[in-house]
Amino acid sequence: MSFSTTARGTKASTVELNTLRIALELLMDSPSGSGEAQVAAMSEAYFPVESGALGAEENFLSLDDILMSHEKLPVRTEIPMPRLGVFFQDRSTGAESDHAIPQGSKLELPLWLAKGLFDNKRRVLSAELPKLYQQGWRTVFSADANVVDLHKMGPHFYGFGSQLLHFDSPENADISQCLLQTFIGRFRRIMDSSQNAYNEDTSTLVARLDELERGLFQTGQKGLNDFQCWEKGQASQITASSLVQNYKKRKFTDMES
């Protein structure tokens, strides 16, 4: 079964690649304008979708959330699961019991699957905390969060930790406090480094950062670059802040009323 599935997947990938290659060739040979310009326009038309992992649910239009939802979560089965042992050969009880996964088995499931199976009423499975969110690591974060390589330990530390709060754990309050204090403790260093690295290689500065922190660093870099352009007179136009524009609208509304 696995061989046929892999073969179908390989064939589908080959078809997709060939389709993409043909489409690009047709685009390059198109008489209506430059093909390279059209490809560039297509790439510029894509805007990254903001992650929703810190909220109630992930945003499945966000590439970051898709990757985060595939990270493995350790779980324990609370009921026997018949016919699922074929997917977990080391946990299967054999053909005599219809390849069932016995109660109490420890598995590692993708986050999206664990969330879908978790139910307080039926108690299909219970989630266990990954080591990074357990008491030992929480103590390290509270001592000095800046020494931890979050990208190596878990590139979606904040988003994955926020999604763990969906599972009823007695340590949820401690986890949420740890996430908040870790972000607060690392925030100033991230912003300081982003504001003091102009026209420099920043790969070493972001190597230890979580994906959320990398986005914060890029925001700081954009602000620094925009300020440098304005200071050199290279800014094309200075526009009013959206906060100022909204304030003026409210002021005019109050005057008219």
C-alpha cells in the first residue's frame, strides 16, 4: 500500500512540475509584453498571509501556520483504536485483534490531527507536553530567555505553545505565562539588534530566533531602512500616519454633529 501511494504521489508531482514548466514557457513566449515582466508581476502580487496561530485557530492560508500545524505532539490513547495499527506498526496488537492500537499507547501525531481527535467528553486521547514546555525548560526561560536557541528547539515556539492551550492541561496557566514572559524578555534585544544592523549581514542575528521573532526583526529592519532613505532625501513622499488620519476623521465627525 505504501509503495503504490508513493508511486502515485511521485507521478502527481511529476505532472505538476511538467504543467508548471509548460506554463512558464508559454508565458515567456507570450507576444503580449515581456514574459520576464509578467513573471515578476505574478511574484509581486503575492502577499504573505498573516499567521493566526496566536489566536483561537490557525490560519490555513498562512504557510507558517501550515508548517506549524504539522509539528508532532506526543499523545496517549485513552481508548482502543481498531484498524489503525497499520499506520503504527510498533503499536499494533496484531492481526488477531484487527490491528488495533491498544489503550494507553504513546504516539506522536501532527498538531492538526491531535486537535481534531481531542474531545473532553469522549476522551479519545490526551495530550502530553513537549519537553520544551515542561517545568524544566520553563525554569530556564524564567532565568534568562535570551540564551535559548528557539529556532533550533522549535521554530514555532510561540504559535505551537499557544495551540497547546486548547488541550485541558493543569499547566496551561504556567505555559501561557511562560510564553508571555519569554517574549517580553527577548523583545528588547531583538528590536535593538534590528535597529543597529544597517547594510549588514543579519543571518547570525536571526539564527536563534523563532519565526514570530524573525518577522518582528524584519519589521524593525524595514523601519530602519525607511528612516535611512528619508534621512538621505531618497523617500519619494511623506504620508500621514493612519492614526493621524483616523483622528482627523473623528474630529471632523464630531464637529459636524
